[in-house]
Amino acid sequence: MRTTIGTHDYGWGIVISFTKRKSRNQAQFSDHESYIVQVFVNTMYVDSPVNLIKPMNPNLVDGIRPAKKGEKARSEVIPITLDSVKSISSCRSILPNDINNKQARKTLNKALKEIIKRFPDGIPLLDPINKMHIEDDQFKLLLRKIEILESKLYSNPLSQSPRLTELYQAYAKKVAIQENIKATEQKVTEVQSVIQLDDLKRRTRVLKRLGFISENEVVELKGKVACEIMLL
């Protein structure tokens, strides 16, 4: 299983177990939050405060993260919800009886590395139709839509461009500037509306003093005559 928690990508891991979350009020959990999955990963930053990980709490504290390039990593079991599952592989591994045993973790870590090494072109994904025998028509339709969108995505020259991150950041900056321009223009419009409103109040006050309109801002006969004279 490939695991991503927020912006942290832990890469491929091994599912140890899963548990349905118990709550007096089941409505507080979405479908993705209703299960806790324990995943064994070997990409945890070696100095992460893993002692603060709680088996049934998927909200990991700050500082718990995968190792960056050049940093040392360690293996650890982390609790996640289903929305952190990025991909599911068809590969399987024999689990030790006691995952907390140091030697058992070394063995599992070695097995995980061997699986990744065995598939340099990418670990095979689990086919939900052929392997899991899901026959729901709506599910098949969603899979087809995903295939179409992914084919369009990967056919775009930018998808494999080494400048993708750079170009994305530049585009995001452009969008932010455009949004700032729109917000500024909106403020200018609001200020102009206030100025025009004040100007309108002054003009209305003058028209009342001249007797062209009533106190209720209804055009009087004098005002109508003035309008006709202006049109001549």
C-alpha cells in the first residue's frame, strides 16, 4: 500500500491490520475515517518522535514525517485512515507473529525492500475487478473515467517535464497575483460606490433646496419644468 498523509509521502508499506473505529456517534466519522489501518513503512525520518504515535489516532504530531533525500530512515508502524491510501498493490508479504519484535521488523523491512527492488518499473497494482471481483456498474464507470483522465494527464508533455514543479509554482504565483488584482479592483469599485453615494446625497440636497424635488425625493412641478427647459 502506498501511503500519503497530507503532503508527506511515505511510499510503499505493508498493511499490518485494520480496525473499525468505535464511536457513540458514528456520524462524526466519514466513510474514509471509519477505519484505522496500521501500515508498516521503512521511510520514517530517524529522529521523528515516534513515541508520540498512538495506534488509534491517525493525526500524527508535528515532527513525524518521512525522511528526505540524504536523511537516515527507520521502519515504523503508523495508523492511517482510508483517505491516506494512495495505491494498493497486489503483492503480499508474510507477517511476523509479533510486529513489535526488533528482529521481526528487520525481516519485514528486508521483505519490503525486496518487493520494491523486484519491480523497478513500478509495483503492480491490485485490479479491483479481476482480483477483488467487484461487479458494481457505478464502480466500473468511475474506473473508466479515472483511466480517461489519467491518459490525458500523462499524455501532456508537462507530466514528465523536469521543470514541472518550477512551472507549477510560477503558475500558482500568477494565479495568486490575478486573485490579488481582482480583490484590489473590487475594493476600488466599493470605494468609488461610496464616493458616488456621497456625491448623490449632495446633489439631492441641492435639488431639495431649489424645490425641484420634495423631501421624499419625488420630482415636483418645478423640477419637471426645469427638465423640459433643459431639453429645448
